Amino acid sequence: MLLQLLVGTLVSVINIGLHALVTVLAVAIARRAGLRPSRRPRLHLMGVMIATAVVLMISHAFEILVWAATYLALRAVAADSDILYFAFVNYTTLGYGDITPVPEWRLIGPMTAMNGVLLFGWSAAILFEVLRKTLEHLGITEVHGYRSPKA
């Protein structure tokens, strides 16, 4: 059990490092794009948010690949199992349960889910901050009925 926790923690730390790197990249791109003058601020806002979300989704896909590679290296699931699918199901906490790990690696799924929940929450925080900063820069005080507190 200790080995499972150590491996799960190591892979989680690797993914946290990847996510931190992508956060720096996404914020830099969003800041650069979000601070440009625009004649169509709402369209500009949409573009910045879409670009940020796509970068974060790509990051999550790479993080899932790290888990899948770990499962493969550990032989954590039966040889005929779809490892990438298993990684996606665990990381997203979907938890179909149609593929299960071998008994000696049964904690790897919950460790993957814990990592996914943390990183999805982090991504939501990034998206919110990019939205807030871009709205602030563009001087948009109201979006679909929501009025900024500073307005």
C-alpha cells in the first residue's frame, strides 16, 4: 500500500508541475491577448476565454497521458484493457467501473481521481481570473445581466 501511495503522489506531483507550467503559459497568453485594445470587446473576451480553455484542456489531456503511461509501466490493469480510457475515467472521476486495476494497484484509480479533481478546480480558478482581468481591462461592467461590483 505504501508503494501505491508513493507512486500516486509522485505522478500527482509531476502533473501539478505540468499544470503550474501551463498556468504560467496560459496566464501570459491571456494577459497579452486580453490587454490588446479591441473595437469588439465581447468578441475579444470570447476569444481570450476560448483560447485559455483550449490550453487548459490540452494540459489535462497530457496529464491523463502521464497517468496512462504510469498504468502501463506498472501493469496496473489487465493487458487487454484500454489504459487511456481507464486513465480518462479515473482522472475525470467518471468512475464507470468497467475496467478495474489489478489488486496490488487498487489505490491508483482513487489517486488519479484526487489529482484530476484538484487540477480541474485549479483550471476553473484560472478561467475565472482570466475572465475577471479581461473584463476589467476591456471596461465591460455587465455581461448577460451580471454587473461587476466596481460598476
